[in-house]
Amino acid sequence: MATPPGRGPLPHGHVTLSDVARFVGVSAQSVSNALNNPGRVAPETREKILSAVEQLGYRPNRSARALRNQRSRLIGVRVEPSRDDRAALLLDQFLHALAESAAATGCHLILCQADGEDSEVAAYRELLSTTSVDAFVLTGAHAGDSRVAALRELGVPFATFGRSWDGDDDLAWTDVDGRAGLHAATAHVAAQGHTRIAHVGWPEESDTGRDRRAGWHDACTDLGLGVDLHEEVADDFDEGRAAAHRLLDRADPATAITCASDTLALGVVRALAERGLRPGGDVAVTGFDNSPAAALSTPGLTSLRQPLEQVAHDLVGAIEELLHGSATPQQTLLQPELVVRASSLRGPAHDAHPSPARPLTPPPEETP
């Protein structure tokens, strides 16, 4: 195979996956598959690609290890800057579960901090240039996610916490069914006798927010209830509080409010207190994520618990499959649990009652 005119093999770290693809005359995805999913590439093509990788000096950490048949057992994941205005510690809980699942397979996490997708991609590139990392776990997947294209360009395996909102069949992911969760929460408050059920959710551009709002909308439609009571706001305590006031100021106000997060739901609870109303007794309130604040608030906040342990287990399993050359990425959609507390009950309430978030399945009756 001839060296491209005007240059010899470039120093390690300067040749990109696209350079290899142009040199061989194939797509960048074919090069990535040859290094990470060899079963997807014809043997003759893979031999040409591996030969070009050696000749050009292309050595991202993952492909170098693939050629040597060695692994570092390190999985990279980003941590977000902490925020005081959010009730849920979802990422903290998820990282703990992910570390346990990784350790069970002999792997460890390596963390990097980044604020924004460009910064996150830069952090991944830095890790790959300085550390032997086998794979990455992405959080907060969304449509048009630039991190997906970047990691494919780098030729490193990865799986996402969050489904492919673009319908990408080649993406490994695990997600929680927010639509089913909000359907169940809406059905639960309807079973308490509420007919004016509102939803406070995230802005329209949020894929996850639209999914959760669709669960509320579907449940109301199935039950023959109106779907005119909804607010789309940022995931912020004061935004949830203000949205609740607007919904309660309506001529025919909400008597139940489902929320896309515990942060929003706690804002709703504050608005009720400002009006002298009781969560549960006067207006039912439900959240999402079952944060520590949900259990500690007075009254306790009904919320949907994400099965983070199973999410972490499935993501590590998906990465293991990719590292062993699986041609079929693992994709899993898990069900949340509705944890019922006093904020959504009209009668006396005591302990929490977890139940699978199945649409139109009310929780067990409370015993006064």
C-alpha cells in the first residue's frame, strides 16, 4: 500500500480516523467497525484497514489495545458541576451504581469534569491521549448529540444513559421509560378522584421532557380528561413554584399536578404552602426521580424512582459486549417505580408504596 503523496507516516497522535479512512478509501464508520466491531467488516477490508493503521501510525488508545489484544479495564465518564437549585442527586447516585457494576466485571471508572458538550469532547480527547481508556459512558443523550459523532470519530466504544432520540440503531444505550412513568403517576392521581390534572414539565426542546409530558397527555386522553393544563419551564425550583401559581390562577384550576422532576414538584409544594393549601389533601403533587428530598419533605413527595442499579448494570454489560466485538449494540428501556407518599393522597398516609409504573394501575388502597 503506497504512502499518500507528499508525506510519510505521521507521528503518533496526529493521524485521525478520517485520515485512515481516506487512505484506504472507505468510510470512517468502516474504520471504527474494523477496530471495535470486526464482525461488521469483510475480512479483506479489515486487513487493509489494520495495515493502514500500522503504516500511518494511527494509535488512539482503544485501537492500539485492540491490535495488542489488551485492555486497561478503565471506563471514562463525565461528572457535572454541582447545583444547589436541584433536588435530585441523580448523577451522584448513578455514578455510585456504575462504579459498583464496573467493579463486578473487574473494571474501574475514570472521571472527568466538563461543562458543555464541546468541553466534554475535549476532556475525552485528553483522556485518550494521556490514559488508556477502554470505553466511555455518556449521560444525558439527546437528538443530534455531537458527543456520539466525536466518539465514533475517535474509534472508541461507548454506551449512553439515555436512548437514541435520532433512532440510531447502531447506538448502545439504556434508558428509563419516562412516558410510562408519567402515565402511571397521572392514573394514580386520577384514582384519587382528580379530574383537573396538570403537568409541569421541561421546555419543548428537551427530548426527555417531551417523552414524560406525552405520558401525562396519553393518560388524560385515555381517561377522558382535558389536556389544557400544562407548563413548560426550566428544571428549577422557582420555575416550578411560578408555574404552579399560574395553573392555580386558572378559572378552572388544577386539583392535581404531575411534574417532570422532584425539583419542579417541590417548587409546586412551596406554591401550595403560600396559598394555604395542603399537598394531597387539597392538591395532589407528584415528582420524578425519588430524590432524598422527596422522602424528607413534609408531607412526603410521591415520586417515580429510576432503577439506577439496573441502568448501570446494563450499560456496563453493553460496553463489555462492544469490547468483545458484538455486532449488535445492546438497547434497554427500563420501567420506573411509583413511590406513593402523602403528597398525592387525599386520606391519611404512612409508609411509601413502591409499585411498577404501569399505565392506569392505581396503587394499593391506603388504610386509615
